[in-house]
Amino acid sequence: MDPQPAQLAALAAVADHGTFEAAARALQVTPSAVSQRIRALETAVGQVVVRRTAPCRPTVAGERLLRLARQVQLLYDEARAELSGAGAGPQGRLPVAVNADSLATWFRDVVAEIGGWPGVALQLQVEDQAYSVDHLRRGEVLAAVTSDPVPVQGCSVEPLGVLRYRPAAAPGFAERWRVGRGHDWAAMPVVVFNDLDTLQHDLLRGRGVDQSPPVVHRVPTSADFLAAVRSGLGWGVLPEPQLEPAVADGSLVPLAGRARVDVPLHWQRWRLGSPLLDRLTAAVRAAARTQLRPGRPAGAQ
């Protein structure tokens, strides 16, 4: 097996853009050229590497080669920048997986930092922290913010800190569902992010409520989730960096006193001698150090 850089680039382009035609536009070649490169790659490895579906998707063999393609692409980009003598630091594309709440809070410092790096293109995949490592396994990204402390094969992992979540609601909503000195947790409408979001249910179980509330609203973006809870649609579990300003301006009130859910976050990246990945890792560490809680998570309480 001896895959060529142009073949690997074609595979990455098809994976990124979903069709041979779109991949051809990105590579500035003809669709026929992309098709020929993919067929040549499949001949070289003796396996099908792309499912010709709509959109096109890598096969299991294609995912393994896609990881190689991303790494080769990054190293080529960095070498090209060095040889150009531009002196602007490492350059290239940075595909990264990050969960929505991190992107809406502490990871914004990372985005702002990368904004000052000439020639660097950040490509974010937004995914729940429990599933972001799947993007690493499939070769779609070079690094990921994840709750999984077990490194993907070929990757290194390091703890970043804890993102603490606390339950909150609009003041009127909280008063409407008050029962004595507490709230009717089993009956209160709740807002969840998506079907993968278990934070609210984790907190309910910690309060002795095993069944799902009768009304569950789904709002799948971080900013709109916050807006929905503020509007009184239901209660929700919010990351502290989002919650604290809303409590300060009176638009939200914390529920259940000191109740919280702590989510440990980790940084996984490919073990690759890349100045750009090293620079990104340093930026992630710095942002996490200033905004995440240190130490071990307290769990759902």
C-alpha cells in the first residue's frame, strides 16, 4: 500500500464536502480527476474507501486513511509556510471537535486567539462532549474537547478542568412551580439540548426523581437554550459562565441551592510533531486554566 498525497487530499475533500463535484471545486480540479484519484487509492489499498451515497461517506478503511490524510495535510501546510519564508508562524487547517457549551463559554478565548494567527483556518465540529472523540476515531478532526479520559489510539489526552452546571429558571417560572421551600421537580417542564443531553436527567436522579418530566422541550443551540430558559419555557442546567451574568441581571434564579452537575473535560489530540497543533494546545490550556474549575468533579447533586 502506497497512497499518494493527491489521493489522500481527494479523500479528505470528499469527506469534507460530501460529493465528488464539491470536492473537485475545493481542489480546483475536475470531478473526473477526483474520481480517478479515489479509484487509484482503492486499488492501492485493495478496499473501497468511499461509500457513493448522498452525501458520500468514508468506509471503515476510508476512516483510517482519512486520519492519515488530515495529518499529511497539516504537515504539508506547515512545511509550505516554512519554505515560503513568511515568518508568520505555523499555518494550515485546524479541524477540531468541541461541545456547544464550551464553544459558547471558555473556548471563545481559543477562537479569539486563533483569530490572530495568519494563514490558519479553524474548522469546528460541534458535538456533545461524550461523543466528540468519535470524530477523532473517524479521522474528521485533529483534536477534540471531550469528557472521555481514555485516549483514542494514536492520540494523547490531558485533563483541562471541570465545567460546572447548575439548575436555573426564570424568576416567574420558579415561583409558579414552588412547593413549600422547594419546587415540584417531577412536574416542572424542563429544557434539554438534544436527545444526547442527560445533564437535566442526571440532576433529577440526584434528587430522587427517576421518571422523565411530563413536558420536555428540546432547544439544540447553546445561546437559544439560555434564551428559552430565560423566557420561562422550562428549567434547565446551565454552565456557570453563562448562568452567573444572568443571575446578576435578575433574568434567572438558581434552583435547589447548591445543586450542580460537574462535567470533567479533556483535550485529546493526535500525537504528531506539529508546531500548529502545539500552538493550539497551548491556547486551549491557557483558556481552560482561567475559566474551568480545577480538580475532580463533584458529580450530580
